[in-house]
Amino acid sequence: MTERNIPESWLAGKAREPDNNMTRGYRRQESSETHRSGVPATSSMIESVNSSKENDSELLSLDKESQKIVSLSKSSWKLPQWTKSWVLWTLLLALVPSAIAFMATGMLLKLPSAPNCPSIFWPLASASVRLHCAQLAASKETTKDLLQAITLVKELPKNHPLRAEIDRLIEEWSRDILQLADQSFQAGRLDEAIATARQVPKEESAYQLVEAKISKWQSIWSTAEGVYTEAEAQMRDEKWHQAFMLASRLLRVDNKYWSMTKYDQLNRLIVSAREDGEQLGKAKTLAESKTVDNLLKAIKVAELIQQDSYVYPKAQETLSEFGEKMLELAQAKLDARNPDQAILIAQKIPPSTRHNKDIEDFITLTEAQRSAWLGTTAGLETAIAQAQQIQATRPKYEKAQELIASWQVEIQDVAHLEKARYLASQGSVNDFAAAITEAQLIPDGNPRAEEAKKEIGGWVAQIQTIEDRPYLDRADQMAMLEDVNSLQAAIAQATQVRQGRALYPEARRKIGIWTAKIQRIQDQPYLDQAKNLADSGDLSSAIATAQQIRPGRALSGEAQAVIDEWQGQLRAKQNWNKAREIAVTGTPEALAKAIRLANRVPDNNILRSDASIAIDQWSQQLLDIARAQGESNIPRAIETARLIPRGTDAYSAAREQIRAWQEYLNPQPQEAPQESRQESSQESYTEQPMTIERQ
């Protein structure tokens, strides 16, 4: 039979009926098989048979027309004249058999049409029809059609002649269902794959593979999900390398959906998350400076991270931290008693930090503290009312309650201070004493206790000033004469101001001035006498006289300065005299030592000019001696010439002479360049100028 595809729904349309012969053939086969299977004829079966009969009547319509023609022929029995022609009958006898033969051949060659599966009444369908329709359904290769194919044929008797073929097909179709389930699994539809696999008939051998398949799928899926979840966790922790390493493990998963689709998806997510993480890192770097402007810039950068990013939760945490840092900066301004700046910073904190309520509470408390700092009862009452706006559920509630309790106590302290200040404003000792008594009513530990102590200290100082000022006034009067006795009396009067009193520093300062004046009056004669002795040239006596001024006295610094000067003059004179004595010997060694001693005379000393002249003369003498020695002992002459110190008139001539002697002692080859000879001369000559010692 010629096959054709089954429609999507076998009940959707009416099948084309087969020709009469085929219909009668199927009817006889179905009737016989129904009879063999023992299925009783029902009303629907009868309707099916009647329908078949109606189809048979339609197929016999052609015979009825022929009968009509015969009847018409009978009605006009008398034939026309032309019917008696033998030629005509000869033609008819030749053509009619041919036509009948042609029609019979056509009927024999016409194949029966395939059954219309959707419209077949299956209880009466033959095994061949069921098998045919089942194969058509299975050819669609969908789970639904494969199951329908299995259902069509599995109900046939076990002893049916086609049973072996049917069992083979059922097993094949069961494995096809399992293959479709595996395709669903590979496409990433695990639940669908499991549901499909479990539709395989349990009595088939393919079903033995179902649970093993499902277990394997679930294991693969669980492993892949675990890798994916762990990679997501690494992304949230900003561990990009670990996330990429985990993603690569998906490539080894035995599932196309995870090894391709989810792998690509995860890689894209990691790259995107890493970019967001880098942005968040830039924001954190900006925030490290802890300045308002940089914190605001950091917040703007963190705000760019979208909600679908894996870094988003950490970005939100970071935004909250940035908001807290700005609140800390605002608190620092408040602690520095700058409430206006504190409020300005708090108001700049963006809503994205999610600190809106904290900002409101901070501003409320800042306003309250600013009111309290006015230091008045009205200001404190306003501060209490403002702080009471903080709700009990807010983090700042405890702080607000502490401030309220403190301000309530402070109101009483302010009342005591206001009264004490009023009493002190009268200005008398008794008034100050009364003010101190009132201020002492503020206990230690109260908010205004330190302020009260400060006020009390000021009032005590004013009382002491009133009491001690007469001593200093009398002392000033006594010291005006500036003689020793008057100054000593003034000092005695000023010492009446005891240590720890308000005017004690002033009294000590004046006593120091008057004591210095007394010492200057007492020591000035010694210094004057010493200067007179020095002017006369008796420096030793001048030094001894000035040393009578003891260290720590008013003139001790001035006396020590002139003593140092005179001692320097004495040493210079001694060195100069000794240098002249040694130079008389006239030997190179004596002249060199005399030059060293003469150089110890300071530049500001009156003897320096004589010493400089002598040094030049002695240097020339050394040069003359060296030249004389050079006639017989050049090495000795060189040593003598080197004793001439730098800075003298003979120094340059001595250097030239030394160079000439060295060239004489170490002649250079004639072909040697001039520059080489000069370098050799310079290398052989080591300049050793004398050290000029001065004291």
C-alpha cells in the first residue's frame, strides 16, 4: 500500500475512503479478525458497517445508470431502421469488448488507497492497519507520536503473527524516546528530559536504562550547577582568577548546554563583573583620602555598577561605607564646634548610600547641640526639644537621651553660673567670694563643672590681685631711687607676694630686674678697673680683676667676653715673641717653625701685620737656602723649598724651582711629547704645603 503522513490530529478530518473492492476487502478482514479476537459487535460497530454499506451503494451508482439505459431501451422496443445494419453491429462487436477489456485492466491496476488513520475506529482495526498507522506516527520522531505508536500496537495479542516485528519496533521506539530525552538534557531542559525518559514503558528493556540515565543526568547537572554557583561566589568576592578557573571546568562537563551556552554566559559575566570590580577599586582608592570631594567622586563611581552585576551587593556595601565616612567627617566638624560645616557635609551625602534617616538624625542632633552651646537656659530647653525628635528605634536614640539628661542637669548649672557671674560683676572681694560660693554648688562631673572651675579660678585670682597689689605698688615706689638700699627694700616688699598667688609671676619678674641692678652697681667697678689695666697693657692684671665677677651675676657675660679677648691677645703676643726668637737660628727647620707660630696671630690682632711681614721674609730666606742647597744636594733643596707655605710671596717661585729640579733629576726622552713630560713632572712632584696654624 502507498503510505502517506498522518495529520497532526487523527480526528481532525475525514479520510478518503478506499475503492469499493478494497473497502470490501478491509471489511471482510476486520470482520474476521474481530470475530477471531472475540470482540462483540457494538452500536458503533453497526454504524461503521452501515457506513460501509452506504459507500458500497455509491460505488454501484454506475450499474444503476446502466440499468436505466436498459429500461429506456425496453420502453421503446421498436428499433430504428439503422439498427438492422450489419455493418453497425460489426463495429459494435469489435469496440465493446475492447472497451470492457480496457476498463477491467484499469480496475485491476488500480491500487487500494492507504487508510485514514485519524478516522479509523481502532477497536475494529486490523493489526496491519495498526502497525501501518503506528509506523506513520513514529516517523514524526516526537515523544508524543512515539508513545502513540507504542500504544497502537502493544495491545495486540501476544500470539499475533506480527508480534515479533511489533516487539522489535516497540523496543526501537522506546530507545528513540530515551534518545529524545537525552537531546532535551543536552539542550539544558533537565526536568523535561527526566519526564520524557520516565514515559518509556516499564515492561520494555529500554526502561532499565532510564533510572541510570536520569541519575547520570542529575549528577552531571548537580556538578555543573555547583561549579557555576562557586564561580558566582568567587565573583562576589572579586576573585576573578579563581572564577575563570572554575568556568573552564564547565568545558569538561558532559552536557552541551553547560559546556557551551552556560560556559559562554559565565565567561561574559566574569568579564563584566571584573570590569565592575575595577571600577569599585577605583572608588575605594578615591575614598582613602577621606576628603569630602573625593568621597563624593567615589560614590559616583560606585553608583555606576548596575543591579544585575555580581559586584552590585559589594558596591552597595561600599556605598554605605562611603556614607559612614562622610558622616564621620561631619562628626569631626561637630566635635570641633563647627555645626554649620558639619550640617553642610551631611547634606551632601547622596541617597544611594542609604543613610537618609541617619543623616536626618545627625542634623537634628547637630542643631540641638548648637542650641545648647549658646549657654543659656532657653538654648538648653530648645536643644532638649530638638533631641526628643529622635525616635526610640533609631541608632542615635541612646546618644540623644544622654545629651538630654546632660542638658537637663546643665540647666541647673547654668542658673548657678548666671547668678555667680552677676555677683562677681560687683567687683569687691566679698562679691567675688560670694560668686565663688555660688559656683561651687555645681558638682564635679556636671556638664558645666569645668566652666565653673575656670570662673572660680578667675575670681580667686582677682581676689588675690586686690589683696597683693599694694605690696607691688610700694615696692615700685621704693625702687625708684635705684640705689642698693632702695632696691633691696623693694625686693623685700615684693617677696610678700607668696608663691601660687596671682601676682607672684609679676613679683618675681620685678625682683629679678632689681637684683640685676644691684649686681651691676656692685660689679661695675671691677669691670671698669680691668678695662683700664688692659688699656695700659697689663693684660694679666686685667684678666685677674675681671675674674672677680662671679658667674651668674648681671655682668658675668660681659666680663667673660673681655677676658676671652685679653687671653687671646696674650697668646698672640707670646707666639709672636717665640717665633722671632726661633727665627734667629736661621736653619730651615727653625724658620718653618717660626712661620707656624707667627701664623697663630689672629687677623684682628694688632700684631698681625708685623707677623705677615716676617712670614714673607722667612719664606724668602727658605727659598734662598734651598737654592744654595740645590748646587750640591738637589733632594735636600727640594725638601727645604717645600717648607714655604702657600700664600707667601716666595711660594710661586719655590714651586717653579722644585719643578725644575725634578725635571733635572728625572729627564724625559726627547721624542716624548711635551704634554707627557708635563704630566710626568706633575706626577713626580707632590705638593706638600705647610699647614698654617693659627690660634
